[in-house]
Amino acid sequence: MNTGTQAAREAGNMVNLDSNPTKLIEIVEIGKQLLMTRGSLTTFSIANDIAKYFAIIPAMLMVTFPAISPLNIMGLVSPQSAILSAIIFNALIIVALIPLALKGVQYRAVGAVAVLQRNLLIYGLGGIIVPFIGIKAIDLIITTLHLA
């Protein structure tokens, strides 16, 4: 609440300046929203990284080991275009996630299992599908323009 030393109040992330105990419910909801946003972004980031590795590694290794070319399911043209596509995609996706990070994931008073299922469906599955589409599209543009 609005008690304690000035240094302690400034060190806290949230301070209830009007000493109203009913504000604690709102403070808990804000904390849950921050936690859900962090979890959603982390889930997307992990799934995104896994998908990028499955896209890039086969394309990089198929020159050295032609037997693994069937693993290049995206049909990326070359190791150079695969790496460049992944770098460009990564730069674009970071910028695209800024509004979500600033706005936050909407808090709903549901159980933890429902929140986990929703996050895995939206951010986990999205984190796997979006890189495949984005990297392939960028690879097509790069190879069409002969940049790599």
C-alpha cells in the first residue's frame, strides 16, 4: 500500500497509492496478465526457433550430405538463401511481436489448464506454422531476385 519508505515504494513495480484494499484484485489481474503475456511470447519464441531449425538445418546440410535432401520439406533453394531467409524472417517477426508485448495478452478468469491449452494452440502452433510460411515466402523472393 502507500506505506514504507520512499526508497521501498520506488523499488516496487506497482504501488497502491490510495491505500484502497479493493485495488489488490486489480493488481493481481495485472500481474496475471503480465505473466500470461510473458508465457505466450516465450511459447511462440520456442516454437518459432524449433521450426526455424527444422527449416534451415536440412537446407544447409544437403550440399554436404545429399542423402538428407528429402528432409528439406520446404524446398529451400540453397543454404545461403535458407540462412538469409531465416535472418530476414527473424528480424521481421521481432518487430511484429512488439505490439503484442506492449499491449499484452488479454486476461480472462479461467483455469490454468484452459490458459495453457489456449497458449499452446495459438502461440505454440502459430510459432511452428508462421516460420515455415514466412521463410518459404522470403526464400522465393530472394531466389527470384537472385540475392543469394
